[in-house]
Amino acid sequence: MVRDEMLVVDLADGRTLAVPLVWYPRLWHATPEERAQWRFIGGGEGIHWPAVDEDISVEGLLAGRASGESQRSLARWLAGRTQRGAA
């Protein structure tokens, strides 16, 4: 799913979507192991990465929407990772 700093998603209809990983800061800061731990949610309508608590909808990918997380929220999350030694 992550190739060359891109999030790549193959859709059931044969299309492949590729968006910059930097659009999703939690995935950007995740380890390769954390990125590899994903699952479909909502009957295939989205993808969830439990290790970094990130959810991305297929609809959002199709619309070209980046993460809507605030900088403040991201900073708190990153600080928590640093304290736990995950970053």
C-alpha cells in the first residue's frame, strides 16, 4: 500500500489511486511495520491503521482530500509517540 512515499490503493473496479503519503501525517510518521497493519472498515468503504489510529475513506481518496487533523492534534499525537519511544 505504501510505495515510494505514496499511498497506493487498488480499487475493486480496477482503478489504482496514488496520493502523497505526506497528506496523512500519522501514516507519514508511522513505521513501515505500523503502516503494514491495516484493515478494511465499513464494508470496504475505508481503511484503518490501528497502530496510528488513522482512518481514510475511499470517498476521501477519490475526492483528493488530505487529512483534516489539526496541527495541534497532530503535535499532541507526535509528542505521545516520542514519550513512548515510537517515533
